[in-house]
Amino acid sequence: MPNIASAKKNMRKSRSAMARNRAQRSALRTALKKAHTSVTSTDDQTTAVTLLDRAARKGLIHKNTAARHKSRMAKKAAAAK
């Protein structure tokens, strides 16, 4: 346990950020799985793309990772049609 006040505050901040990031990452992964399993559903893909863009913007994932996921989803959707 930290003794300095600023270190205590940093620990509180990092714990809350970790919990927030974990929840957002979990929601993103769930949306990606739904989008990959139901290739024909555009609602699931739209949700996944929105979450990918938001995660990349917020720094949860790298922007190239988001682009790669989006590209693979689009490629899979085009092949299904």
C-alpha cells in the first residue's frame, strides 16, 4: 500500500480505469464474436464497427487493430453475399 497521497490517488485512478477498460474490452470482444458468427446480420456488424472505432479513439486498442478487424469483417460479409 502506498503511503504518499498522490500515490494513493494514482492507485484509485488505475483501479477504476482497469475496471472500465476490462468492461469495454469484454463488450468489444462479445460484439466481434456476434459479428463473426452472424455474417449476414448488418446490425451486429454495425455495432461491432462502432465499438471498434470507439475503442481505437479512446486508446483501448490500436487504430491499426481496429482497421484490421473491420477489414476482415467486410471481407467476410462480401464473401457471404
